[in-house]
Amino acid sequence: MRLRAWVRGERGLQTLEWIALALVALALLTALAIGLRQTEAGPGEAVSAAVSALFRCLTNGADCPVAAVGVGKAGSCLAQPTACLRRWEDCLLHGACAGADPENLLGLLPWLALVGIGLGGGLFALLPPSVPRRRWTWPRITFPPPRVPRGRPILPFRPISVRVPTPPPKPTPTCPSSLTSEPAQVDACAQELQKYGIYIDPRNWKLEEIHLILRGVKRMGEAMGGPENMKRAIGGVFIDRRAGGGAETYAFWPHPPWKRIVIGEATLHQEPAWRGEVAIVHELAHAWDMQSANLLQRISGRPGQIVREMIKFIGEEPGPTCYGGLKSETCPPKWRVGDPKEEWAESVSAYLYPEYIEFLRLTSEKEADLRPLHRSYVERQFNLARQSANHTNR
Ligand SMILES: [Zn+2]
């Protein structure tokens, strides 16, 4: 009973959390060490490969790349965890370690993780915490108070819609369409984005860039029947800006909002300017699919339900663009393999931006086209996003 009380107390919960964290850290470090020894890739690639491999092994043994990569005898540990445990006992307690033993730990990790998750899950299911746990809430980005030049009238403001029960209506500055980078206006535009579930740190962005994001986001939001629907479908994404590189969406970021889009300046600023909006919409389409995936699928980089159903629906129909599964002879060979996730993101981009397909047909990809099955699948997903809203409004 003392153990029960301890576990249910705040200290007990904290200790259990720390033990779980330490186990995860140990597992990751081991996987990382082996990943670094096996590949010539940098630490970043090794970490992501190790994490991905670990979760693939957990979710689907047949697809587990551990054996395929040839990491020592890890495969045998995965298949016979009990025999492996005995070897470890010999190694640690009796000092009879064989040469490859340290690498065998990798094969045990999925089992250790399974046992840990099972024990932890059971414990928390059986013992409802007596300590009220603070619920996680969306982070509120705090903005500096608006600077209003003296002697000039304050910007006209709109009260927040009366249907929102909390917080009580407060005046909000509007997001202007003109490009004057008053800090208060930048903040107002960032807050406009939040209605769609898009979070940014306004200090990192120029007003024209926020406008660019907002144009893409609004076009997507309108197709979904409004900001609320889009927020629900995409589930909250933080957009981060970086100097170099392209654009990428991370399905699982270590802290909330759990999804993150990182976009490079060159991708944001393209000719014609709407191509930056296409890039944003493309990444948001990834986020939409990730929202339909479970946690393990997200961490292991697998597609969500939206993309999995798309594969069945479209059959052999070519994708809209070379990057999105067109697989034509005229496409660059590296893109001919195809990736269903990109095919979905490109289909959403092509659906929302017909000018994108026109542009590609005139410049580099003559066969670019959003074909009937792809179009109707994307349309169906947009309709579903609208309908789920009608349902909850009733
Ligand atoms: Zn993509």
C-alpha cells in the first residue's frame, strides 16, 4: 500500500517519468552509437534513422530494417529475446562477454520498450492519479504591446465573435493588406494565422512573408469551409523560417505544437510569387495527412490514413507532377520512384493552385495534370473537412 501511495503521489509520478525518460535516452544513445558506426552519415541522419528503425521494429517485425542493415547479431536478439537476456546476464554478471554482445542490445530494445510501455500503461490504468495534473494548453505567444504613434488615431478594431465563450471579447488590431511593418500589424497578422491553427513567431518574419503564408492558408481554409475546419483538420502546426534549404514538415516535433514546418527563404521567395504559397500549401497538406496518422506512424515517418486510402483510390493513375508521382519518361529519374506522401501533397497543391499546373506545363513538365481520380479524391477530403464541421455545429 505504501508503494501504491508513493506511485500515486507527485514524487512517485515524477520518478517514474524520469525512469522512463532515462530508458528512452539509453535506448536512443545505443541506437545512435551503432548507427554512427554503421553509416557514414552525420549525427542528425543517424538519430533519425535509429529512431525510425526502432519504431519500425516495434510496429512491424517483418519491416524491421535492423537485420537488413546488418547490425551484428541484433536480428537474433529480436527473434529470441529470452536467449539474448541470458547472454546479457552471462556478460554483465559473470564477465563472459563475447565480441558482438554490445551490439545485441539493439535487438533487445524493442522488447524492452514494449515491456516498459506495457508496465507503464498498466500502472497508470490501474492507479488513477490522485494528484491533479495540469492539462497541457496551447502555448500563448506573448506579443509586445502595440506601439501607436502619438497624435494619430488608433487602428479600427473588431471585437472577437460573440460565439467564443472565453476569453471575454477584447479589441484586436486588424491584419492590414498594405505592407507597412508596424509591429502591432505583424502581430495582428500572426494572430489571424492562429485562427487556422498555424503558429509562427512574428519576430522571425517580415510582414510580406506573413502575408504570403496567409494567402496560401486562406485559400486552403476557404476550400475547407472556414478557419475552424482547417484548424481541426490540420491540428496545429508551427511554421519556422530558416536561411537555407527547402521546405520540410516534421510529423513529430518534441514539443507542442507537435508538428512543425521548416521553410527556407529561397523556397518562400520564388518567381512568380505565388509559388511560395504553393510550397506552404504543399507542406500543410503533409500536416493534414499526419493528423490522420497515429503516433507510431508519425514517428516512423509512415503515411497517415488519408495517403493510405489515396493509394487504393487512384490505382494506376499518374500523379499530377514529376515530384508528385507522374513517373513519366520526361521526369527526372530520381523522382520516377514516386512517394505517395508527395503525390498527395502535390495533388492538394494542384487542386488549390491550377496556375501551378499551367506553369509547369508551359515550362518543364508538359504532362503535368491533376487527373480525374486524384482530383475527386482531393475534393472528397475537402468535403469531409467541411462535413465534420456541420456535424459538430448541430
Ligand atoms: Zn513534400
